[in-house]
Amino acid sequence: MDILSQYSMILLVLACVFGFFMAWGVGANDVANAMGTSVGSKAITIKQAIVIAMIFEFLGAYLAGGEVTSTIRKGIIDPMILADTPHYLVYGMLSALLAAGTWLAIASSRGWPVSTTHSIVGAIVGFAAFGIGVDTVSWSKVGNIVMSWVVSPVLAGTISFMLFVSVQKLILQKDNPYERAKKYIPYYMFAVGFLISMVTCLKGLKHVFKDIGIKLSIGDAMFYSAIVGVIVAVFGAYLLSRIKRDEVKERNDRFYNVERVFAILMVFTACAMAFAHGSNDVANAVGPLAAVVNVVSTGVVGAKSSMPPWILLLGGAGIVAGLATFGFKVMATIGKKITELTPSRGFAAELGAASTVVVASYFGLPISTTHTLVGAVLGVGLARGIGALNLNVIGGIFLSWLVTLPAGAIMAIVFFSLFKLVFGA
Amino acid sequence: MRSTVSDLFGKSPFKPLQQHMTAVIECSNELTNFIDAATSGDWVKAEASYNTIRDLEHGADDLKRQFRLDLPSSLFLPVPRTDLLELVTLQDKIANGARDIAGTMLGRQMEVPEPIKEDFVNFVASSLHVAHQAHRAINELDELLESGFKGKEITIITEILDQLDSKEGLADDAERIIRGKLLAIEEDIPAIKAMFLYKIIDKIGDLSNRAQRVGSRMQLFMAR
């Protein structure tokens, strides 16, 4: 307790700096991968991608990120075990942030496919299990989280597979794909709007509604979400009607205009993907930060801790900063390197990934957006939708799994010991 | 500045396959000029034409080699790798055949007897038509990928391949005609020259066979 009141200012500042650092890493690296299929299929420009990311990452974090933040803040470790030594929680979360952020910086500079989520979870488990005691960790929850890391790419792949097969059967394999595209794509737009709205209603707006005193049942949520879906579909159909069919280009490539129609759809799925990513990954930075702020400001480990909005703003600002300084370069690389992805494929992969991530956020499960997207792309590939996929990347991902958790844990333990040394055990 | 997502997408083999076929057809098309020069007795022009064929065939070979290099087993493809490798080999044989025909004729400064000259030129043309039709089929490969190897595109390609078969039939007819005409005059020309004429007729017929085989291979993509 002494330590906390003595060093409260500096600990808070450190927490903000490390939290911002971690958020910066998410913006610099992760967002580009999440938006990769939109940028790679040339459905949106990099500038548009950045604008979409800035708006929807923040919205996703604010409206749908509560559960995941809660998990990272107090789900992985049982905070009540640290009730007697609240400063350990502070040191631990600070170490976790620093460790994960550092590991991310190292991995990014070498182009390793490392996950921000795996890093922070590994670091938290690391400091808790080995820095304090094995009982500190809620192992059943950790077990669920690890399982979700395996399930999410598979689920995303399955959804993307089915989405793409539906696109093939309804549109691409028929006589008049252009007319059919204009007819059926509004339904997919409805699905995007409905999905995001459902998650927002059911989880995100809970805190907003509670203050006003409204309670939403699942039926209500479905009703309002359906309305949102229809609005999105109508707006989308309007955008589709403004496309002029280029007959000349269609002579060389039967599907030229069809893909242009899908490109409009991809704008919506790009928003959904940014929203989903924000809902799941901002928590990686903001969760530990919120834990530290709560303990330092109240002096105790509270059973129920709140989420001050400025923390979310700091996280959002960090992501935007990362995007603006580094993320756009990674996006440019993606845009240059991916030459043969068309919007019909990109849409299926992106929506499959976005739905999986957003559902995981609903259940408060922190998953890797990048790995989920890889699973989704593979799903489309299995439906024979993509010319060539590098399976080496999957090997690299498995390797990164093996390395990230220990690396994050070890670094967290080292920093934890350092904190104990500097600020007192 | 690498990214996991961009690393995931590999170089699709379909456009390179189409580019190789285009190079092959460019090479075999030059055969028309060569036959023109050869049948007019202008062997200087014929030699220049042969050199063009040879250079174009080398270009196609380079594309073929690069194609094979860009197809490592770590790539996940929507069609079996062996199908693609076989297809590029079959395509390449067309260019080889064209070079072989020109080379043989140039080496012996082969004279085509006046009575069969017209039929000979028509025979070469009909053989090249088959190659062009195969090219049309190969050019549908990227649309085939786009539509997922099923549906309307199959109908389109099947039509192209049916036309391929009928053009090959026409080339066969032309071969029969010229053989008959040569048979009628073979006593009047030196025996060895006659033998080589039959040989060249064989090779020209072979050219259209090779083109047709490319089409048959494509059907396998669609059958799976």
C-alpha cells in the first residue's frame, strides 16, 4: 500500500506510456494485416483503409470490446489472490505490457507472424504463474482461451468456405453474373450490418443502456439489428446502382464488372473487420492499463473495477499513432505484394474472419485476428478460389505459437523482478 | 516490412501459363512466313524466319523454366500441380514442333513440288488454326479459376474444345488430301526428297495433334 501511494504518479505514467506503446504496436502491425484483404484486392485505397480503420477500430473497441478487456484485466489471473499485495498486480501488468510490446517490436522488425494477443496473454500468465505463484492464474480460463486460438482459424475458414461457395453458386457460376451480383450482394450487406449491430446491442451498448435504464432482450436486439441491416443493404444497393458497366473491359475479362460490384461490398466488410479487430485487440493494450489505473487510484484490488473512458481514448490514440507512423507502410507493402486477390474472394475471407473475431469478442475471448484471417483465406483456397497459397506461412505461424508464449512469459518475469527491485517488493 | 497476410498469397500459376501459351503461338505463327519464303524459293528470307522461330522458341522455353521454378511443392493450388506441369510441357511441344519443321525444311532447302504447293500451304494453315483454337481455350483459364471450375464457364470452354476437335478433324482431312496428292506424283521426284516430304507432312500433322492434346488436358481440370 505504501508503495502504491508513494509511487502512484510514476506508476500511472509508466502504465500510460507502456499501454500507449502496446497500442502503437497494434496499430503499426496488426491493423495492416486485418485490413490486408481489402487493401490487397484493391477494393479500397490505403488512405480509405486508414480512415475506415481509425473510425471503426475505435468504435469496435468502445462498443464491443468490453468483454475481452475484462478478460485481460481480471479474467486470466484472479485479482483477489493479490489482494494483500496489490502492488504486484501493478508491477505484473506493467511488465506484461512492456514484455508484449518489446516482443512485438522484435518480431515485426524480422517479419515474424507473431500475434499481439498471444504475446500479452503469455506475458500475463508468465508474470503471474512464475513471478508470484501458479495459483494466481485461472487455468480453466486460460485453457478456454488457448482452445479459442485453435478454434478461431478453423471456424473462420469454415465460414469463409461456405460464404465463397455461396458466391460461386449464386453468382460466379451462372450465365449472367453481373445482374446476379447486383441482386444478391445487398443480402450479404444486410448480413454484415446485422452481425455488427447484434454484437453491439447485446454486449457493447449494455453500459450505455444501463445508464438510460433500458434493457435489451435478444428479440429486441434482433429486431433493431435487422433494421440496421436493412439500412445498410439499402445504402449499399444505392452505391451499386451507381456503377456503370464497362462493356469494353468485359470483353477481355467476363468478370471485370462483377468484381467491381464486390468491391463495394468489401468496403462494408472492411468496416466490419476494423470493428471486429478493435473489439478484440485494443483490449491487449487497454486491459492491463485499466487494471493498473484501478489499483493505483483506489489503492486496493477491487472485485468490480470500472473502465474509465479516457483509457479507451488513449488506446485508440495509440492505434491511430501506430497506423499513421508505420501501419500505412505495411499496408502499402501488402497492396503491392498481393496482386491476384479479387474482391469476391477478399470479401468471403474478410467476412468469415470478422464474424469469428466479433463472436469471440462477444464471449470475451482474446484471439489472434491475423491467424484467424489466415484461416479464413485458407477456407477460400479450399473452395478453389485462390490461385496459389504459401503453406510455409502456416508453418511459421505454428512456430510463432511455440515461441511467443515462452518469450512473452520470460520477458515479463524479468521485468517483474526489475520492478520489484526498483520500487520495492 | 513483411506482413503475414501478404506472405500468404503466392504467385498464381494461371497467368504465367497463359503467357507461355501466347509465346508458343507467336512462335508457331512465324511458321506461316517461313513456309511462304520456302515455297517461293527465297531461302535467305526463310533462314531469317527460322532464326525468328528459334528465338521465339527460346523465349517460350525460358517462360516454361520460370513457370516450373515458381511452382514449389509448398504452394497450395486449386488444381493438381502435376496437371499444370504437364500442361506447360504439352504447350511447349507445339513450339518445338514448329521449330523442328522449319529447321528440317531449311536444312535441306526443301522444295515443295508445284502440284502440291497449294495444298501444302493450306495444310500448314489448317494445322496452325488448331493451335490458335487451343490458345483460345488456354486463355479461358483465368476465367475458369474465377468461377471456381464449375458452372457457365465450363459450357463456354466445352464449346471451344468442341471447335478444337472439329478443327483438328479438318487438319486431318487436309493431311489426307496432301498425302494423296504426293502419292500421285511420288514417282516423279527423287526418292529421298519424297521421303522427307512425307516426314514434313507427318510433323505438320503432329503439330495439330499436340495442340489438340493441350485441349484434352484442359478438360481434365474441369473433370475433377
